[in-house]
Amino acid sequence: MNLTLAVDGDILREARKIAIDEDTSVSAMIREFLADLVESRRARRRAQVVHDLFAYADTHPFKLGKNTWTRDELHERR
């Protein structure tokens, strides 16, 4: 998918110099930046969900009941 950006000329010139130094392109740097941004946001959302689940579990204790099996019975080969 293509995207058109309006970038200040000085910024673009500096970005091109950086791209040359890193043997890449400005487009590749922007793709990498956006991919990192998206993954970072996803990771934060996952961490928040886990935090919220643990917080909920801490304030809403529950009991599963008595175990009616042994560890050996669970791992018994049939």
C-alpha cells in the first residue's frame, strides 16, 4: 500500500543522509518506525489486559474446588 507524506525539506534531507549511512532507504526507515510503533502499542495493550486480569482476580477471589485426581493420574499414559 502506498502513502504520501508531506515532510519538511530539511528533515527529509537529514533522513536521506541517515538512510545512506545505514544502507537503507527513507521508505524502509518509515516502515520500520511504523511497525515498531504498532508493536509497541500492541504490547502495551496486552500488558494492560494481563494487569487488569490479575487486578480483577486479586479483588474477586474464587475457588475451583477439591482436586479429585493425582498428578500421576493426570499424566498416566493410555
